[in-house]
Amino acid sequence: MCELHLTLQERGNSFMDNVAKQTVISNNIWFDTCCRGRIVRVPTSPLIRVEGTEVVIPCSVSEYDGPTEQNFEWEFWKENKYVRIVSTWDTTFTSEEYQKRVDSKEIKLRRNTNDAVELVIKNTQPADKGEYKCTTPSTDATVQGNYYATVDLKVIADGLKVNRCNTQSSASLRLSEGVSFELCCSASTQTSEHTHLHVTWQVKSGPSWREVLSLTHEGKFHSSPEYGERYHSGDVRFDAATDDTYWLSVSQAMPVDEGAYRCLVSEWVKGTDGLWQKIQEKSVETASVVIQQTALDVVLITNNASVTERDSLDLTCNITTDRSGIFQAEVTWYFSESGSGTFSDAQVLLSWDRDSVVSDSAFVSLSRTDGNSYRLLVHDVDVENSGFYFCQATIWVPLHNRSWHKVVETTSAPVNVVVTSLDPDYQVLLNASKAPKFSDDPTELECRIMNAQNTEEGNIRFTVSWYYRLYIRSDDVVTDELLGSMDADWMLLVGDRSRQRAENGEIIFSKQAVDTFSLRIQWTSETDRGEYYCVISAWIRHRNNSWVKSKDVPSALVSIFWATQDYKLTVEAVKLKSFFVAGHTFEMTCKVSSKNIKTPRYSVLITAEKPLTDQSNPNGTTRIISLNQDSVVRLEDWKDQARVDGVVLEKVQENEFRYRMYQTQISDAGLYRCVVTAWSPGGGGMWREAVNGLSNPIQIAFQNSGPVFNVSVHSDNLTIYQGELADLLCIITSEGVPLEPEDMSFDVSWFAVRSFALDREPVFLASLDRTGIVTQARRNGSSELSLERISPLEFRLRVHSSEDHDFGNHYCSVTPWVHSPTGVWQQEPEIKSKPIFLSVKMDVLNAFKYPLLIGTGLATLIGLLSCLIGYCSSHWCCKKEVQETRRERRRLMSMEMD
């Protein structure tokens, strides 16, 4: 550790002051490089400043102990001693000769941070030239480093002169846009030091000055970003002459160049550290420049604001400007459907650029009739050309780098052009050339165009649309249904009502002549009765060969109707056997009679309405078997796979059908009906539906004289721990007629609801059918299930290695099967037990035994390791260091005071 104890007397002893002055500089350098301690820093000597300017000398301290805020004292070397100037903590520190300047704030101390201050001397005089010392009183526990630093201030005379050139005619310039101008200032300096000048041209058009161009003290030209492009193109130049004059030259003056101009000159000197320092700055305002912007007037002239379709539209755009010199005009024509005059919805028609190049267009032409007139001619106009037209003119001027600059741009007022269309005039006549008198007779309608005018061939095209309206004698509002229509290319578009029949050829749309369209229905049905009309659409061809609909003309209504009688259908169901028991065959016949139906055929559907207690079909009605009009039989909703061939539907006679159900079960009880649909032959060999009928119900009921079964669930232990075995018993009891075990069999299924309340869907666990086949659901956990029959009426479900997700309400569902005296197995209604709640708990001791043992072992091991590390650290690594008593804010004592 390096220490230096200073006991020199700072004031009163001139000999000691000289010694300190000669030795401190070398000691400071040695302290900075060799010792770690307090460091006081001031700028490198000498500091060169100009007489009459403000001097700011910074002083900072680092690597110190004690409070973060340090105090500073400044002194000046005069007549072989240091004269006290100012202090940050001692108000009586200032000597008498500096007291007046300190009180008037001509000399002051300005604190920047806790460890840095600045000595500020306003209006520097030659007498201020000399050496200044910055001292920091000690707050360290030991004296280390340097506690003061010195800097030399050199004051030179003001030799900088900045003036406006006498060659400049006026201080106020009023110029037109595009005109060139020059500004001049002179700057020179005569000092004892080697200084450089930094000259900057600035302009002020608002609250602040903006830089244009500058010549730096290092001899480099610099432009502001705003004038960078014009400087590189040569339109803005900075010229320095040999007679200490500096010129600003501006070509092609713009509105941005308007404002007051000044020449700002700063003087720079290079310090001993190789860095440049600005020592003073002066400026002079050279001129005030006013730029008159280029005027541009754009007027649109038209000879025909209203034109007729197929004629030409003639518009002229006249431009006038006060611009002189070389320039080019650019004209662009716009079209807009609205009169806002904005470009958001405007469409560019044609443009004439500054190189006299015209954009191409097939129906629009642009020409220049004279120096200031541009003519727009739109050929063969149509209705789409109606709207607002306006033109936009732009003045461009060339720059030195062969680029172009936009000077001014103006848009004319829009002109509203109305194009009168020549819509065709015609009438439409609809008549029925063939009207049906009976069903399946053909119908033909003709739609004809009459008294057509303004229908130039090749530019006008007619199409037709056919509509149907249901015939209603009342005042109810009805909607029209589209049968078919043609587009502009005569492509047929068929409506939903007639699409299928048109694809089958039953409805034909055709064009018989240029002015005649026809609709033919090959076989007219009762559903075709109603009112018909056609709509003739006129299409006009535009310049781009596209077709646009001009108008629609509808025809009068034509009624298609004939007298007919309503269809009648009667269905009667008859039960062939008045009494039968379960296991016998059920038979019934359906007899059909109809009126006003020509050569009918029938389709039959057998339905059953089960009791509400039957849970296999909660909706009530079941579709069993059907037979269509072509005698094709189909099973509908018959789900009993064991009796796939147990139901038969056959046609006995043309109007009689028989239904059989073999080996009836008790679950077959309900009301049975015949649903019959009558079909009549339609056109093209197709059958169409005429009318539907429903028979009377035939009931199947069984008298229950057999046993009545009940089911319950039991368990000896409803609360188990994880990993234990859970036993659940499903016990079946019977009442009434006793049966032998071989005459009974059961389908048993187990379910669980994973909640305390029965508010969730049951989950299937396992099942055992009457043949002894066990079915289990897939399980995600490690527990397993087993299901077995332990007696004729008891079934046991076991949960092995139970887990927490095996809890919940458990119940069993049983479907009994009874062997009837006829030798047939009868299925009884399904019965369910009441649920019981199984609770699975966790064995806390076994669950936490191993984690506790492992945790205790690890804690013991870590504690022993910590003790070992602490012992080693205290024995070999730590050393006690004794420090001296700390002294706060104490200054070094002189030897005399000591």
C-alpha cells in the first residue's frame, strides 16, 4: 500500500509554496499510475480563451472515501502565492481582492454532480491569465492520491471580425421562384495563437435558425440533411474567396429558401491534447429573402356537357403560369363518379408527361392544340361515361444534376358530364299455345317481343326469364318462383323449382326466333297449376364488348288451371288373431282403397308406438319395415339382430298387404299402424306422389303372469384405501311364480358416476351377458376389474389395486331372460339398482414414509457439509485487517498551526 502524508504549509510561507508548486505536478502523475487513491482532475494546460468571453474550468474528484458529496476550493497563483477565490463549503474562504467579483456573480462556482464543479469567470480580462488550483479537502481514512490539481489559463486579445460584404446591393431581396441569388460575408482574425475559423450559413423562417451549408475549422464542407440533395446536385453552393469572403449561391430558388440569412463564424484553437476547442463565436445577418411562388391556373372548357350515347365527348384543359425560363408542363385527366374533386375515388384517363409522352387508351385520346391547351376526346361514349371530369397540371423545372423538380401543381374544378342513353322501347306478349285439360297433358307458353324500337342489331340483345306464381283466389301475398332465365350470352340458368324436371327433360326452355321464346312442360301435374309470366330483358353492348342490362319488361299473367277432384285414400288394418301369447306369431293386414287416382300403386310402411316406459326408443314411434311401389322390401329401424328375419311385409293383392312378426317378445308390446302412400304414373316413366294415408292402430298387449325381478347393490366395506380390493355385489330377487335356475338368465352391466351427486353421465365399467361373455371398458389407471357370477342370482364386481379415480356412485343394470313354456326365451324389461357410494382414501403414512426418510438424510448431509466449509474458511481464508480511525471532512494542517 502506498501512502503520502503532507504537512506542508499552503499559505504564509512563500518558500514552502514554491516547493509545493514544483513538486506537486510530478507527484500527481506518480500517484495516478502507482497508487490507488483520491484523484483530482482539471483540463490539460494551457486553456486558451479570448478576452471578454466566459471561461468555464471544470474540476472533478474520484477514488475517494467518505461522503458522496465532496467540497472544492479554487485558488489563483499570484505574486508567488495562491490567492483564495471561492469555496463550496466555506463562505469566508474568498480573499478580499476577489470578494467583489464573487458577490456580483462575475466569478462563481457551479456544481454539476456530487464530485464535479465548474469555475465560471464572466468577461475574462488579461489580468485573469495565470495558474488556477482546484483543491478537495480530505474525507479519507488514510491519505492517498492527490488532493489538488492546477491548470494554466491563457487570455488572448479578440481579433475576430465578421461583416456583411459591401458588394451586396441590398439587405432585402424579393425574388420569384426559380431565380438564383448570392449572399456574402467577410470573416478574419488576428491573434497571437494559431486559430481556425468555422463559417456556417443559416436561414431563419420560424422561431429558430436552420443550417444550410458550413465550412468547418478542419477545412471540410458540410450540408444539413434538408439541403443535402441540392448541395450534391450543385443548386446550393458554398464558395470561399482569397480575400476572406464567403459566398452562399442558390440556384432555382424555392419557397423553402425564404427567410433571414446570417453568417455564423466561430474561432477554434487546437489544444495540447490534440483536440479542437471553440474559443468564441460571432454572427452577422446578411439579407432577408422573400420568394414569390409560381402561379398556375387550370381551367377546363367543354363544348358539350351533355352528350348522347354513341357520340364523342370533347374537353379542353387550359393552363396559364407566370413562370419564366425553362420548364415543362405535365397534364393528367381524371374521371370520378362523385363531384368531390378528390383523388380517392378518381380514375386516371390519360396523362401527358413532361417528356410529351402520352399514355395509351383505345377509346380516349389526348392532344396538345397549342402551348397551353390540352384536348381530351372520348369516342363512342355510353352511360358509364357519365360523371365528373377534371384535369391536373404540374410544372417541372430541370436541376443541375439532370433531375426534375416539381414546382407547383393545381387541379381544375370538375365538370359534370351527362350521357343520355338510347334505351330500347318494346312490349311483351305472353300466350298459351297449348293449355292442358287433364293431368299429364303438355303445356306450351310463348313469350313474344312486340313493337320494338331503338333496337340496333348487334348492339342490342334480348333474353327471357320465366316465373311461376301459385294460384290463390284470396288476397294472400305470394312469392314468385323462378323457373329459368337466360344471361347475356343466352346461357340457361334453371331455378330450384324446375331444376330436376329440366334435367329429366320434363321442362324445355327454347328460343324459337329472334323475338320469340317458349316454355314447354311435357307432362303437366297438379302442382304446375298456377299463373305464369315472362320478363324480357334488353342488354346493351359496351365498347369493351361487355353486355350491360338496360331494362326489364314483364308480360301479363297467364293462368294454367283445370278442374279436378281431390285424391282420397282409405287404409284399414285388421288383426288376424284376436288372442296370442308371447312367443307366438303376430299377423295383421292392411287394406287400401282410393278414389280419383289414375292407376295407382302403393307403398307401405309399418310403424309401432311403444309405451313411454320403453327406454329403447324415447321418441315413441319406431319405423319397422317398408315396401315401396315397386314391391322392394326394406328394414327401417329394426334393431333386434337375433330376429333379423323375424318381420315380414308382403303384398297379398293389389290393394292388400300383410305384416308378420315371428316369436314375439314382451318388448314388442305397443300400437302398430300401416302408413300408405299412393303413387300415380307421371311423365317419362316416373312415379309421382299423390296422397298419404294412415290406418287404425292394432295393439299388441301381454298379460304378465311370470315372476317380478328386483335388483340391489351391496358391499361390506364402502370406504377403502388406495391399493386395496373393493367387492361390490349385484343381488337379484324375484317375486311371484318361482322359476328354476335353468329357466332364468341375466345380462348384467356395471356403471359408475364419478361424483358425489348424480349430476354426471354414468361410465360403463364391465358387463356379463347371459351366455357368460365378459366385456370390460378400457381403463387409464393401474387398477383392474373382474366380473363373475357367484350364484344364480348374485354377480360380483371386484376392483383390484384401487386408485383415487375409482370412487363414485356404483350401480348395476340387469336385463332378465325367462324361458317360456313354448320353448322361447323372452326378454324382460331392464331394471336398475339404487347406487351406493364407494370412497377411496389415501394412506398418508405409506405415502410420505419414503419422502420423509430421503429428505431427513439429505438435510443432515447438507448441514455437515456446511459446517466443514465454514471451518475451513475461518481457519485458512479470512484475515483480520486493522484500519485507522476515520476522519471526516478534515483539511490538511499547515506546519505553523501544528
